[in-house]
Amino acid sequence: MARGVGAMRRQRRQGRAVLCAAAALALVVLAPSRAEARGCREVSDIVGEEKCTRYGGKWALEQEFGVSFDFGMRYSEISTSGSNFTEVNDKKGRPAGYQTFRYPGEALGVKSLSALGAAGGISLFLYHQLYMRFEGSLAFGSVSTASFTASNGVKLFKDDGLDVTMFQAGIIPVGYRIPLGRAALRGEVLTGFVQTQVDHRTEAAGLPSTVSASETRILIEPRLAGDIWFTQHISFGVYGGVNILDTDGRGRAFGITLAWHNRSFDGDTSF
């Protein structure tokens, strides 16, 4: 009887030893995976001193600083009414005592000048879907201008080919994006400037055969834009706006963009 009781005690001790060994093995195997799931790492030799990151801290981009880069095409118009053009004069090929010419925009004989070209920009998200943006464009066009005499007596004629050049640059201090699932709407106001240059042909003695005149005006362009996501990081957009400082209401602009975003769907696709 005594031998039977002793055998049962030995079996219980062996069973407890096996359970302890299994538990220790489970801790060794599972501990690294749990630490990895929590995003924790030891920061000193003292047990329990760890530095942990939030869930998704290493792979989720929704909380990261948002930025996007885009390029595309821009069509621009400006009114000639109320504008004043000044000769682009680098003094090369000009006779001594030559006076730079000027003329009002109405002398061109057209109501507006237009150009189409390349554009690009960068958007920086400030908070949630609020962003600021920097952009610029370079566009070219052709116009059939009238023949007229400028302020210094030089007669100007239409120049053939692409005789209109527009350079535009500006900043959007604050814009806002409204997520609509795989699409989005944006409201923004571009502030900056647009410089327009018109080329002319002249037959005046002592001058080059082609001369140019330019005008620079302030640009305040409220506009509405829409985007469609091709992938979670690439979107296609369109926009339209008007320069509210254009004296004749013809300062319209339209554009298309292809953009890359570092955050998936800019961090929000909710309606």
C-alpha cells in the first residue's frame, strides 16, 4: 500500500514538471511575437523598460505628414482690357538713345490672350484635410494681333508662330479636401502672379526683326477641383478657376493633373 501511494506522488510530481516545462517553452516561443505585435523593444538591461509604438506606427501612413507631387497641363486666359505692356529691352541691338516702347493692351486688337502649357506643384497637408500648395506653369499660345505704332513711334506687326508666353507661379495658403470614397472635391484660392509676353515683328531700322513686350499682374484665383483615385497613391484631377482681379472677367484657367500621394488616399476616404 505504501509503495502504491509513493508511486502516485512521483507521477504527480512528474506531471507538474512536464506542465512547467511546457509553459516555459510556450513563453519562449510566444514572447517575441507578442512583443512584435505590441511594437515594443528593450531600451536598457533592466527588465521591463521598453519603448513601445502605437499599433500601425511603422506601417500605417494615415498619421504621417501628408505630401503630394503633381504635374499636368494648364490653359490660361487674360484680358487685354486695362493692361499695359512694356518692351523687353536688354539693350542689345538697340541704337544709342533708344527709348523703350509701351502700349495699352487694347492696341493688340483682341479681347484676351490665351496659352496652353505644362504645370506642376507640391501640396503639403497642414492638419487632417487642410493643405497648402505651391505651383507654377509655363504656357505658349498664338494670337493674331493688329498692326499699330507703339509709344516711341516703332511700328509693330503680328509675329508668326507661338507669339504668346505665359509664366504663372503662386501659393495656395489654405485649401480643403472633401473625401468622397474613390473621389474627392477641393476648394482653394491661388495667390501669385502671371507674366505675359507677346512677340512682335518690326521693320524699324536699328532694331531686331522680332521684339517682345510683357505685362505682369497679380493673380487671385479661386477655383474648384475634383480628383479620382487610380490607385491608393495616384490620382487624376481637374480644376477650373478665374482671376477675380481680371478687369474684364476673362482671366479663366482650366487644368488637369496627375498626382502621387505619400499617404494612401491622403489618409481619408470617408464620405
